[in-house]
Amino acid sequence: MQTWIKDLPKHCGETVMLKGWVYNWRSSGKIAFLQIRDGSGFCQAVINEPIPKMTLETSVILTGKVSKHPKKEEYELQVEDLKVVQTAEEYPIGKKEHGPDFLLDNRHLWLRSSKQWAIQKVRNTISYATYEWMEKNNFTRIDAPILTPAACEGTTTLFEVPYFDLGKAYLSQSGQLYIEAAIFAHGRCYDFGPVFRAEKSKTRRHLTEFWMMDAEMAFVEHDENLKIQEELIHFIVQKVLEKNQGELKILERDIEPLKKIAPPFYRLTHIEAVKKIRELGGHAKEDDDLGGEDETILSKAFDKPVFVEKYPAKIKAFYMKRDPQNTDRVLCADLIAPEGFGEIIGGSQREENIEALLERLKEHHLPREAFEWYLDLRKYGSVPHSGFGYGLERLTAWICKLEHVREAIPFPRMIYRITP
Ligand code: 4AD
Ligand code: MG
């Protein structure tokens, strides 16, 4: 039976079988050292007899006794039997520096490199922690459709798909509107899946296909919405710190800033944020969205995430509820992650009044017919409600401290890349 490398400490002194790949090889004549990875971890296998040179990525089955390194907290295999499953051809990814294009062209192989391995492990912890937190907090997972009849987040980033006799469909930009429908059946809901944006922006924060978690809560207003977000993000970061010490080390991620991520997060209104950014040398405007640069400036100025609340209504989505104190503004917040990372969550209280919502559709030039079902939600037991959505790659990039979100997703899709 196969033993996983991560479980070797439990089998010290026993004879076990490992199945994996050779990621490094060194021989001093009489003795050979293989570095083996099996998906769960990495270890050294010692072969006490001369063997022919092995190519990187050769797949192997090894049987031997587990021993502890005399000085380090490391376990190795004293090999008694070595079986080669396939001798790999010369592997294109080597120890030398490769450019990002070469690595992205070889993404199907690059995924095996230790850093890329570590990133996917952290991403896995983030999504698993999200499911765990949602389950503990009475949220029901609802799967939103991907083929949709209308825009959710503005019409400029829609992907169109021909759709039989009905003409056109659009790939979902966010499941939010459908999750809003579901809260009237389940109270608190979330979805988690791929979404699509025909983003013209070629920045380190944008993909055309990415994973979003949309959460939605009945009877929850703006302030409580932010509290829920803080708790979720805190929980996720704690889980990564608990489960992924080894991965964070491979990524050379300084964990001190992550340890500080506990509620309450900072809160600034958009007006206050603009003032702060301008003081710090940026060019943000009171009546405009924050740009990528502005977010970076703000993000670097705080040691914990910052909520920027109450953006100008005219630059935000049609469904956001106006701030009763100042009707040019909406009851929304973007959560800006620290260390230069920028927005990881977008959320808001939703407009629950049908008359107001009809006005908004008109202002945004959205066709009423496509939203009749959504308007129905305001006719049958409408309640104040709020929600938010996080981008999984943005969250992963921040927690792993990656330069670009493209490394946070297994197979990135960007304007100029759809292969492999
Ligand atoms: O801020 P956004 O556009 O909000 C929504 O879509 C809402 N419907 C969510 C909701 O309230 N349920 O997107 C949410 C998050 C952003 O904060 C960001 O983390 C991520 O999705 N995101 C992207 N990630 C990668 N590439 C892109 N092009 C992204 N656009 C948004
Ligand atoms: Mg946003």
C-alpha cells in the first residue's frame, strides 16, 4: 500500500512504499540521493548502491525503511527496492531562470514546481476554509448558472455566446443576482464557481476567467455585512497559517503580516480614502472609482485590510442601495488587502424597494424584461439584504504574496492567453 510523504514521521522505522516523481538526483559513486515528490510533500531517498543517472520527472515506486535525519526534522527513505514506471524525456523546465512566457506556455508542467505546488495547496485551503466557515454559520451553498440572459456587473465586460433560437447568452460575471433569489428560500446562501469578464485591462490583478465566492444574507444591513466579511477573512487566514506552514516557507512568505489579520479591519469612507491617497501622492478623485495605483497606495498605508465604503452611486452597480444620509453615494464597501494587494472583496447592501430599483435600471440603461424575475424578489416579502463577493485568485495572491494573479489559478485566461 502507498504511504504519503507527508505521513513519513508517523512511520519512522517501518518499511513503506512511496509512489512519485524524481525532482532531483545526485550520486557520489557508491551512494545516490533522489529527491522525491508525491503530491503530498517532498523527501530524500537514499540508495546505497551505484545506479545509472535518472532524468528529472521520471516516475518511480520506491520501497524502503523510513529514518529520521540525525540533526533536522526531516525523514528519508533508505531504499530497498526501486521500480521505474516511466523514464522521463529531458524535462524543459530546469534550474535556470525562465521567462514568464516560457513558463506560462508550459503551465501544464510548471504546476509541478515547488512554488506552484505550494500556491495551489494554499488556494485549496482557502476554498475549503470558506466551505467550513459557511457551513458553521448557517449558509447554504447554491449553484448559480453560468449561461445568463443579462449583465450583473455592467455591460462593458460581457462575454457573448450564441444561444440557439434565443439569440444570445452571456457568461456570468457573478452569481449574485441568483443568490439573492435563493436567500428568500434559505436565509443565507453562497455560491463558488468560475465567472467571466471580458476585461480589457492587462494588469497584475485581472483575469478573464476567475473564481468567485458570492455570499448573500437576508435581514443583514451594511454594517453587519462588513462584520461578516471580517470574520470570514480572519478565519481563512488562520486556517492557512495553521495548515500551510510548509507551503508558506517554500513561497518565502513573511507570515508576520498575516498573523496581524484580525477584526476589526479599518474603515474609511470613499471621501476619506481619496483624501488619504492624495496626501500620499496619488491622484484619486471624489467622484470617481479608485484606480489600481490608488488601491496600491492605500493598501501599503495599512497593516490590516481596509474597507472603503460609500462610493459614488454613478460608478457602481445598479443593485446597490443608496446611502440615506447622502443619496449620491451607495451602501457598498470594497475590501482592500494590505501589502500593496488592493481589492479582494466587493460588496453592498442591495436595493430592496421595487420603485427605486426600476429607477436604477433606467439610469443604467438595462432592459427591464431581462430583470422581471429579479424585480419579483421585491414583490413577495422583500427584506433588507446584503452580500459580497471575493475573488479567489486575488485572495490567494495576497496570502501567498504573489506579484501577479495569473500564478494563483491553475490555467490562467487573459486577453492574450488561452493556452494551455
Ligand atoms: O467587485 P466585483 O465586480 O463584485 C461583484 O461581482 C459582486 N456581484 C459581488 C457580490 O456582491 N456578490 O467582483 C468581486 C471580486 C473583486 O473584489 C475581486 O476580488 C474579484 O472579484 N475580481 C477579479 N479577479 C480577477 N480578475 C478580474 N478581472 C476580477 N474582477 C473582479
Ligand atoms: Mg469591485
